[in-house]
Amino acid sequence: MSPEMSDTLEMAIVRSNGLDTLLRDLTDRAVQAVPGAAACSITVRRADRLLTLAGSQGLPSGLDQRQYEHDSGPCVEAAATESEQYAPDLETETRWPTYTSYALSTGVRCVLAIPIEVEGERGAALNLYGVEPGALGPGRDAARAFAARVGDAINVALRVERRQESVADVRTALLSRSVIDQAVGILMAQERIDAGIALERLRRVSQNHNVKLRDLCTDLVARASGGHGRASDRSSGRN
């Protein structure tokens, strides 16, 4: 995927208020773009379990969930084996008997599940459902192209998510460092000790009381700022 396409997808994710909205839009577009498709969904494995990230309008309830519950069905197979699964006529399909019976009861007659490549995740698929036997056969190339678009959208969203987490981690680290420095300064002034001794005292109290150093320092700074009690009591080990 080109940098320009990646930037376009990032902007689309922002404009659509997140990945969920964008993927729902893509599943609706897939139904319009793939000949014979009556419904579409997207399956992804997260935290070692399959879930449906998005589904088009008109998707019969339970079509994917029934597969997850029994660990059997075209989308489960496509996600697990990373190979395309096509059932042109569920009336004659024998691979997933429990799922086949349920899908037929909802009016689904054929299913196409195409694996999606997702960075850092194993197991994702674009699932298309038709209501006539063989309806999805002519649209398999269009479906593969759409699966690639969905994969690009998920991968860009995951990169955005990782960047945001990284920025949040840096911000948290900076805030932690700041409050620790403030606490060290307070203790230096109140106890007339140098920075090394003040930091070591804070660390010792943190360990003895099983309190995170950042939380201990935050409490000390808050006490000093608010004037509630002696700020150095707990930090210096006094009662």
C-alpha cells in the first residue's frame, strides 16, 4: 500500500469516527460491489478468540456467532487456514453440518469467506452471503479486491492505535518523572537532605508500603500543595 493510500485511509478513519464505523461502511459497500452478495461481515481474531468487527445491513443475526460457538464454518476455516472457502450451495454442503443447517434456516444459500492479512494478528476473514445457489461465484474477484481494502483499513487503524498508545506511554512517563522530581524537591526542603537521599527514601517507603513510587509522590505533592498534614510524614517514615 502506498504512503498516499495509507494517509487517505487514516483520514477516512478520523472522518468516520473510528475503525468500527469505517468497517461497517465497507461491509455495506461490499454488498453493493460484489455480484450476488446479500450480506457481508468481517471476522478478526483478537485475544485468541474470533469476533465480528462489523456487519452490513441485512446480515441475519447469529450467522457468524454460530460458527464461533462450534468452531466450525467457512469464516472460521478461512481465518484458521488463511485459505479461501466457498460453498456454492449449502443444500449440498457437507463440511459444516451444524452451521449449514442454521444458515439455511436464515435464507442463506451460498457463502464465500476470504482470508484477510492483518499485521500482528493471525486469523481474519471477509464473509459474504448469498441467497441463491452459486450467486457468489461470478463475484469472487471483486470480493478478493474488497478483502484487500478491508485488510488495509484494519492495518492502518492498528498502526494509528499503536502510535496513540506510544504517545500516551511517553506522556505518562513524563508526568511520572515530573511528579517524582517535585516530591524529591519537597522532601529536600523539608528534611534538609540532598536529592539522592530524598529519592532513595521515597523508593524505600514505596517498597515498604507496597505503593507505586509515582502514586506515593503524587500523594506527597498533593498534601504539600493542599496543606493537609505533614507532607513528609509517610515519605520519611514517621507516624
